[in-house]
Amino acid sequence: MNKKPIILGIESSCDETAASIVTENEQGVPTILSNIISSQVDVHKEFGGVVPELAARSHIDKIDLITNKAIKNSKISLEDVDAVAATAGPGLIVCLSVGLSFGKAIASSLDKPFIAVNHLEGHALSPKLTSNLDYPYLLLLISGGHTQFLSVQGIGKYKRLGTTIDDAVGEAFDKTAKMLGIEFPGGPQIEVMAKKGDPNKYKLPKPIFYKGGCNLSFAGLKTAILKITKQINTVQEKNDLAASFQKTVEDILYKKSKIAFQEFKMINKQTKNTFVVAGGVAANKKIRDKLKTLCEKENFEAIFPPINLCGDNAAMIAMVGLEKFKLNQFSKLDHPAKPRWPLDEGAKFLKGAGVRL
């Protein structure tokens, strides 16, 4: 009986230090043996955002400990690992360099293959860790640094259908939270506040809502929020603004996803269509519910990763490593860190298409 590959994944693209061991069972279904994530929220809270140098220093301090914990929790030995996968981009270069160098060192010491992973591809394949997902499928990647629609044709085969022309939706959540006086990271708290507010209290702009295909824009929305926050004072007014912002984002994603559905079906002539929503903002329950409703109307199957796999994690990096290992797609040990690395290499670079700000 052939031994199933065991992959060590390492993630350090921004402010999470993470390591994971992933393999697959006899039926070829991916299995997470361990997934350890160390957040740096306390490190950056007083600054209101991620400080690259502090993040890199924290990665250096923790990466060995986190990796050893992942190996211990998986109940395997380091020598059992068949390949090492590490995030090479996009992200903060000082942070990427820590995990990338660490992963290369382990692979070299074990004389095992090394696999440089695109962080966005990790998000794109993350649902395969918990669902039977077949290609092709439509992906909406929504996170703090990325917002884009992609037709996922297979490993390394991506066609961008639309992207943000300015800011990512996750950034809009975080900046709105900051303007409302919520401590970093405040994005997830917007949904909590929105439950107590009136979503129709403030009429907010929806940039390029009726044009631009399935491209998106959030900069104008942030500007409108800034103007309103200078005129409100009460807790209820803040809750109303959070609710209005939440509803506006839901409406934008609903409208643009519907357009992306049509473009996806023009590219892929098939009877079954699947819509995957991944990235940190995919943990937002209201957005999930809104997009599930759209999928029911448009006859798309909706797939979301579990909440613990929406944010940055190493299991998704190991998942890409597993897929590439089976295809013998390995990287050289001199593979560079790429702070800007879009999934669809041939597409024109846009701010929200492959860089975390």
C-alpha cells in the first residue's frame, strides 16, 4: 500500500505565525493532522494596525515553537514529512521572508521537496480541506488585502473575472471600525454592532454598482463613512452606521456576484455550478447568508470554508502543497519572496489583486 504524502505547511505573510500538517486518507480525502495559529493582535493593538517590523520580529520569535507544536500535535515525527510548503507571497516582504527561509531550511535539512505557495491559492483551495470540491468553480476571495472573482480551472489555472479597483472589502471593514472607535482588529465587530442598528438609517454610496462588470470599489464608501462619523456621537448612531455599512457591503457583493455568475457560466459550459467564498471576510455570517440566498436563486452550490479556515492559516498552505506534491510541482530553494504575486500571472496588476496593504 502506497504511503500517503504528509505535508508541513508554514504561513507568515502578515500577522499570524502558523504551521500545519496535512495528509490524506485512503480515499484521497485531505486530512488536517494539526493546525496551529499564533495571532499578533496584542503586538499591534496599540498602533491600530500591523507594523511590519514588529510582525517580522514576532514571527522570528515564534515560528520554531509553533512548528514544533504542529508536529507534536500531529503525532508524527519531522522525518515523516514528505515535503515542506511555505507562503512566498503576496504579503509583507519582511514577514514572508521569515516563514519562507524557515521552510527552506527544514526542507534542505530533511532533503525533501520544497514548495513555494501563493497565499491566495491557499484561500482558493481551502474549501477542499472539508468538502468534495471539483474544478472548475467560481471563487470570491474577500479578505483584508484582497477582493476578487476568479474562475478556478485547476491547480495553477486561474482566470480573473473582476477585482477591486482600489481598496479590499476587509480593509473597508477595518477602517470603518477604526473610525467608529473600535480597537484593532475591529472589522469583525462591525457585524456585532450592526445587529443593534438600523440598516436603513444612512444611505451610503455603492461605487461602480451599475458599471464595471464584476469589478468592485470601496474607497468612496470609506470616505462617506468618515464624513458621517464626524457628525455622530451616540452609541445608537454608531450602531446604525455599522448596520448601514454592513447592508451596503452585502448589497454590493450580492450584485457583483450575480454578474460574476453570468461571466463564469459563459466561460464554463456545465450543468453544475459551484460558488466558493473564502478569505477572512467570508466568516461574516450576514454576508454568508446573503450570498447563499443568491446561490439558491441562481442554481449555484454555495461552499464556505469553516470559520477557523477563513482567516490566514497554514492548513490551506499545506493543502496547496499536497496538491502540488501529487503533481511533482516543486520549487527551487532560491525561490524569492513575492510581496506582489497575483494568482493570474498574465492579468494586469491592480491594487486589490495580489498585495496585502
